[in-house]
Amino acid sequence: MAERSEGRIAGFALRGLQIAMRLLPLAFLAVFFFYPLLAIFRLSLAPQGRLDLTALSKLVSTTYYARTLWFTTWQAVVSTLLTVVLALPGAYVFARYRFPGKGLLQALTTIPFVLPTIVVAAAFNALLGPRSPLNLILKSLLGLERSPINLQHTIWIILLAHVFYNYAVVLRIVGGFWANLNPRLEEAARVLGANRWWAFWQVTLPLLSPALAAAALLVFIFCFTSFGVVLILGGPRFATLEVEIYRQTMHLFNLPLAATLSLAQIGLTLAMTYAYTRLQTRTARPLHLRPQQTTQRQPTSWRERVLVGGNILFMVILLLTPLLALAERSLWTSRGYALSNYRELFVNRRGSVFFVPPVEAVRNSLAFAALTVGLALVLGIIGAYSLTARGSRLSRWLDPLFMLPLGTSAVTLGFGYIIALDRPPLNLRTSPLLIPLAHTLVAFPFVVRAVLPVLRGIHPHLRESASVLGASPGRVWREIDLPIVGRALLVGAVFAFTISMGEFGATSLIARPQMPTMPVAIYRFLGQPGLLNYGQALAMSTLLMLVCAAGFLAIERFRYGEVGEF
């Protein structure tokens, strides 16, 4: 009897520990996601502890904020249309043709999407700014005193940067879906007398419409919440809701109005995220899909070769030229090409915007990224196991709950931390731990989506057999689950690392002046006059670009084929 009682107690203790671990991601979301959002609601609707709609009425009645919302919306619409129109031919080429170097080109075209927005802005400054090589060459050839191409602080460079940033979204989502469509459907329409364009319009486009709409809406969300690109490339002339929240918080200290803007941002982005998830489910409707090996072919005719070659050239020019210009300008000094800008990162000259050498920003980013990886992996693994628990009623609503941080603006989250985490027992406003906590909130969903598909693929008989043979739960996890999920964990770790290294929206609000991260340091350098500051900004941007590119290539190397949701 005593042994049986001890066994029951041990069983209850194990069950209690499992429940407590499953509640850990929920507790993390409650404290660092829902609590800051509720603080924003309170500050926007009741800044003095009672209902006060002054800030809300100001948002509606003041034409400036109406214009801000209008600009945020129409620039996102135009950016989305340009991205879809320019990426659709590339999606067709990747869906229907095989050619040498296709895998490498597909990986390279995705690198811009994983780059921090601050790096994208610096790259376009290097390519099309007044100091760009293109402008210097044209000035020399034409004998001009001013730069003939100056898109800085214009809407055109914002739109171009958004196309550059989101091209891979359409290429991956639409191209991946298109590659599995049966080409014989369109061929049948051609046999019945339809020309090429009519067959596409009547047959292929309706089948593509769910994937196309989902990709377009996702691009719209990214452009609607654009921060770093508009803040740097747009200058003081342009402001999205994200930028205006930042300015009201950091420059004007108008927290109630910033909270009201954040409230509007939350409502709009969550509504669009919900619409995106609905559209994504429509792409899973029953269709006669075929494996890509049977739908793709080598280009044979000269028209097909021109189509494939022209799209490859366009992708290289659009997606790689800004990155090459960034690397080239980071090496340029007043005395020619040298590594001076990189060496200056290790020097703290008098009058620098930093109190420490700029290399401290690199060390800070690496330290925050390491903490983010650890926290995100722990929470992500527990969250993924919670979603795979058989018979659990929680798993039905935990999945969308874990994805909520992806539909919320990083600037809004950072602002929520400022107003919510400023009193005991969560007085973290001045703590450097707040940065990896914010980064973990953004990275946690990526770890879950990287691990979950592989975890669901483990046959339960493997664990049951090990348990029957006397293995403890810990040993079952070490010897059964971990070897299978190990590569997915590496993918999740790299996702968390690259996200932390490049996060700028929330970090720009909560980073302490003496502990800047690399993106914050780049922004400060770009805001200071002088060739040396500009060169250091480009040098640090190039280093960050290389880290993110290496991280993405590692993700492509570690993932299980096409398994994974990002």
C-alpha cells in the first residue's frame, strides 16, 4: 500500500509539473503581451483613471492624424500592388521551369526579407542617395554639381524599398502554390480554343486567387506597419502610424495620444491578421495538385529562355544591387577603398554619440540574441508540445493564441512596455533584460512553427515502446524526441538569433542610451552629420546583413525539406 501511495504521489507530482510547464508560455504571454496591451487601452481611454475620450476625439478630429492614417493606408496599397505585379512573373518562372542555380537563386531572393528594416534603408541610401556610386558616375560624366538622381526623402524610394523587402513573400507563397497546380488544366483550355492569356485569366488565376490574396494581404500588413524604412528613407516629410507613435513617445512625450494611435494600430493589424489566416485556410481547399517534379520543365524555346533569363536578371538587379552597393560604400573613404570604417567601430573618438566604442553595440546585440535564443527555445518547445498533446482542450485555441504577437506592431509592444512595466513587481523599464524579453516575444512564434510540424510527425509508438522498456520520460525525450526534433530546434534557434539581431521597432523605444544594439547604433550614426558617421553606419549595416544572410542560409540547410511553416 505504501509503495502504491508513493507511486500515486509521484504520478500526481509529474502531472502537476507537466501542467505547470504548459502554463509557462501562457504566463509569458499574459505578462509581456496582454498586460502591456491592456495598459495601452487604459492609457488611451482613461489616462487619469476615469473615462476620457479626449485623445480619441483628437485623433478623429485633427486632420494631421487623418492624413497620417491615409498615407499609411495608400502607401501600403501601392506598395502591395507594385510588389504583386513585379513578383508574379518571377513566381511563374520558379513554378514552371527548372534551370541551373535555381535553388541558390531562390535562397538569395529570400535574404532581403529576413534583413532588418534599418539595413534595407541603409542599403537604399547607399544605392540611390546623393553619395551613391551611380550619382558620382553620372555627375562625372555629365559634369554636374548636384546629384542627378536623388530619391532620398521621397515616396519613390519608400515604395521601391517595400518592393525589395516583400518580393520574396509573393515569390514563395504564390510560386510554391503555383508549382503544384496541374498544368493540364490550362492546356485543356488551350485545346478548346482559348489563347494563352484567356486560359490564364479563366483557369489559372481563379485557382491562384486564394494564395495571391493571402500573399498580397501579408505584404500589405508589412507595409502598413512599416517603421524603419519610412523613418529613415522618408525623413520628416512622411510618417506611418508606426513612425507617429515613435515620435509622439520619444520626441513629444505625448503618451495618451501615442496610446490612442497604438490602439488604432492594434485594431487594424489584428483585423488584417485574422483576414490573412482565413485566406490561408482557403489555399488548403481540395485541388488536383501535382508534385513539382512533374509540373516543371527545362526552358526550350527562345521565348522561354528570354522569359527565364529576363526574370533572373530582374531579380538580381532588384534584390542584390542594393546589398552590393551597401557593402561597396562601407569600404569607401575620402582616401579611396579601405577598411577604415570597420576599424572605427572599435574606436571611441571624442564627441561620438556613444559613451562606449561602437563595437559595444555589436556585443550588446550578441548578448541579447543569446538570451533570446535560450528563452525562445524553452518557451517554443513547451508551446509546441502543448499543441501536440492528445486529448487537450487547450490546443484548439492555443495555436492562434501563440501567433498573436506576429500580428502586433513591434513599436506598439515597445510602447506598451514603457507604460506598463514601470512599477513593482514588474519595474523593468530601465532593465536591460527588457530587450531580450521583447525579442523573445517576437521570436517565440517562429520557434513554435519550426518545431511543431516535425514534432507532430513523431510516431507515438516510438515513445510507447521506450516507456514499456523502462525508460523514464526524460530519457524518452533525450533518446527519441531530441534526435528527431534536433534540426528543427536549430532552425528555431537561428530564427530567434536573426530576429533578435535585427529587431529595431521595439528596441528603439526601450533600449537604454548606454546599451544600444546594432540597429539602434546604425540609426544614430545615420542621424549624425559627417562622412565618418555615415561610413560607420554602412559598415555596421554590412556586418548585420552578413549575419542575417548567414542565418537564413543556415535555416535552409537545417530544415527538413519543405517541412516548416516559415
